[in-house]
Amino acid sequence: MTVQRPSRAWLLGVTAGLLLAGCSDSAEGRRFRYADAVEVPAAVTERDQLAALLAGYAYREGLAFRDSTPRAQQLSNGRRTLAFELERPLTNGRLWSEMEATAVGNEAVLITFAEPLDRGIKADSERGRLELRARLRERWLGTPKVPLLPDGGIPSQWQR
């Protein structure tokens, strides 16, 4: 007797459905919201400095820093050239993706900060976001804030 395993396509469909359900719009509006976003004009040659700044900040604040750039490059056939993430522990101990930094080609790096759903970390998240934004602007003077839509989304010209 053989055990049948679910197909990869089925598993991907279920995973995508769960992700969409968790980020779906509700009667109150979008469940997943960005709290802030900036566009850092870090050239490809300066991205190691950006990684060091983010990793150092994560270390000091007790956050997890993840560089998944090689995987992003592989999955995008070389289009995505940067993928960093900062994760903050929630009040239940799980890690939550608070910040993502992405870039396509030699474009500026888009850094997005998610609005925390866990009220227990809201103050720490906001304080950290302000501090990190200040450090980014100190290093890259031309770091503009990306306008957010009323529902907490990002306008299409900044989506990657």
C-alpha cells in the first residue's frame, strides 16, 4: 500500500489561500497595513553598508536580521537584487516580519514597515521605526518618505 502525498501545486494553492485570507480586506478595511515606507537611494555598491546598518540595529534591539537576497535573485531570475527583513518577537514569542527592504536592479531600495497587529509591541515598533528612519536619512540624505494609501497600502509605482 502506498501513501499518496499532496501535489506541490495543491500545497502552493492552499498556502497562497491562507496568506490571502490573513491579509484580506475586512469591513474595517485592510487587515495588513503598512505603517511607513521610505525609498533609500543606496546604489548597488552601497548595499553592504545598508545591510550592516540594518543588522547592527537588529542586534542592538534584539531583532532578527535576515538576508534572503540570493534566494530572491534566484526566484526572480536576477531581477530582484536585494531582500532584507527584520523580525521582531511578538508577545507570544513568535517572530513577526516588521520591516522589509527590496530592490529591483539598480533602483532605489524600498523599505516598508508593517503596522503591528500585536498591541503589546506597538510602542517598541514605532520607536524603532522612527530611529531606523532617522539613521537611514542620516546616511542617505535623499531618503524620501513613500506616501501610503488611506487603507495602508503602497501606490502602484512603488510596488515591487
